[in-house]
Amino acid sequence: MNAKMMGWAGIVLGVLVALNVALGWSDSLQYLWAVLVLILGIWSLMGK
């Protein structure tokens, strides 16, 4: 995946986190999405 695709993936996950918060789902899911977004961000910065 290139950086642009990773960026879009981050945006999509960010939207999912926002929906998760808005719908009042469990905190564990919230933290899981936050970790996934963080991993994607680090991965894209590494240029993989």
C-alpha cells in the first residue's frame, strides 16, 4: 500500500471511531480502533 492509501485507511478508521463514540459502544472497541489507527499512522510514516 502506498502512503495515500494508508492515509485514506486512517481517515476511514477515524470515522469508524467517531461512529463508535456517537453510538455509545463499549470502551474496549474504542481503544481497539484507536490502536489500529495509531499502528496505521506509524506504518505509513515508515513508508511501508
